[in-house]
Amino acid sequence: MHDHSKFQHNNTVLQLSGVQKYFGTVPAVENVDLTVGKNQLVTLLGPSGCGKTTTLRMIAGFEFPTSGQIIIDGKDVTYLAPNKREIGIVFQSYSLFPHLRVSDNVAYGLKRRGVEKEERMQRVREALELVDLGKYGDRFPSELSGGQQQRVALARAIVIRPKILLLDEPLSALDAKLRQRMRFEIRHLQRQIGMTTVLVTHDQEEALSMSDHIVVMNKGNVEQEGTPASIYQKPRTSFVASFIGETNLFHGHIHKPAHAEGFMLFKADCGFEACIRNNDRLEPGRRVLLSLRPETLSISAREAIRPDAPNVLGGTILGINYLGARTVFEIKTATGELLVSVQNDAGSAREVHNTFTEGQEINLSWTPDSCQIVEAD
């Protein structure tokens, strides 16, 4: 018997401790710790092969860890069969039975659990109402759209009232517009019924818009975890900075204290200096990377600012990409090509993409608060 007291918090529903998974001698997941609280939606985010799906499969019981422990609601389920874990799961492929009507698809898990027919019908009706498919119970999956099939899969997962809902890339088969709508629907439903949920995705927007907590995975390890805002605004590594959204990265080192108290100077290898906040008690000489998000950079005509001022970098416009709500500029600088993203003011007579031309020499500028220091590789 294991002592679970050291793992359990009052509201902890899922706990992974030191979980590893090897396929032969190849590590798929290495030493993952994870805590998911009651009613939280936690996302495992990362590129293909990062270990996120293997982690989800271990939570579900489709794979067993090589070492480590998985606890659901205070119970050690590390080597328990999937049907003993009280989990609901929605796959990317929906996995509906084509020969069964919608209501029978949703009822399938209840039937296998021996729930009486009357209660079964009542719970199926409630689940279909929750996903706005109350009138679709008599249809077959082939008569539904992709979005409707996904909602049936969701109803089938929640009707058994699981301790945890697992979502494995649930929206990747849908078109972009429907995917966006389903994000809101799933998030709304998850909050409405108060269900602890673990989502797996490679889609950063999906993770940022749906999650209470994001766990970024890379090469089988947890690279960083935190709220969506903290992951985006304060990436700790170059991988997180470049994987979550777009960023401009500069290699360099902490140079010396700036004139103003509480600030340091970052010296880029390509020569320019940036004034940054000394939030991390940065030591002079330390090798770091400077991350500047495209939306934190301001673009101005070359004569508007002295190019040798702090937090200024001269460049030439290579390309102007008008994207409706924003314009993205490709800028050639001494440090390489950078991206700048500027919101378009719908009420403005002179929209930003008409203010500048390709080939024009410009200055880029930014504030110390825009500078994020990340660990050098």
C-alpha cells in the first residue's frame, strides 16, 4: 500500500508523480509530475512526439507507466484497467458506432455499467440537451455534421458522470471556423457541469483560449507549466517562447546595471543594447536570450527616433502583410529578419499598412516591460 497523503491536496482529482514511460529503451515520457484540481481544465500542449498523448493514454489506462504513480480522487490507479478508472474520453476520430442511433451511442457506456433502462433514458436525454442535440436522438451518425458528431462523442463521455474527462485532440478534424465555435462550447459545457478535464493538443490558440492551466511538453519532459497568461507573457525557455505564439529571439548576455534603479542592460551578440527590468536578479555576464513578441514592437519612420537610443533597432521593411484586424511587417535588421504585428485601427483614415512601404528604412522600439529574458539553450 502507498501512502497518498503526500500527494493529495483537498481539491486534487488527478495526481501524476514521477511518471515515466519507455518503449524498449526509448523514453516517451520522463519523470512527469502533474496535479489537476477539481473542475479545472488542464491542457497538455506540445508538438508531435513530445509525450502528451502517451501521458493521456497512461491517465486513461491504455498504457501503463514504466515507473511512477497515477492517483485519481485519492485512489492509486497506476495499473488499473481503463473501465475501472471512472474516466470519460473523447477521441479525435469521435469513434461513434455507425450502426447505432445517436441515443444508443450515448447510452452505450451506461448500458455496459448496468444502469436501469428508465434512468439510462433520462440521463441520455439530459446529456443530449446539454450539447444542444435534444432532437437528434433518433438519427444515425452519418446523418450528422462533423461538429454534431463531436458533440455526440462529448455527450457519450459525460453521461457516465466520470471523475475526469479526457479530450484527445478533439477538434483537429474540424474546419477552422467550427473549431473556434467548439472551443467556446466545450469550455462553456465544462464550466456548466463542473467537470475536471485534461485536454491534449498541439494547437496553441486552443490551449490559450480553453485552459485554466497549461503544461507545455517537449521531448517527454514538462518544459513549463502555468496559467495561459503566464506561459505566453513569461516563457522560461526559448522552446516555450517560440512554440507559444510568435516571437523574436536575440542571443546575448546581461551587460551591466542601467542608470535607472531596478533595470539592467542586455547586450545582443549583434551589437544593440536593450534596457530590461531586473525581475530575476540578473547577474552581469550571464548568457541569456531576449524574447520580444511581434505585438510589443512599435514601428516608426527612421527620422522619428535616434537609432542609437536604448531599445531601438534600425531596419528595412521587407514585406507588409495585411491580415484585416492587424498588419504584420517583415523587417530586415542587423540581427536578422524580425516580425512586427500592429493592430489596425478600423476608424483611422490612414491605416498602418498604407503608412509604410516596402524598402522603407524604419526604427523599431519597445519598452523595458516588453522584454522577456529566457534561459539560453
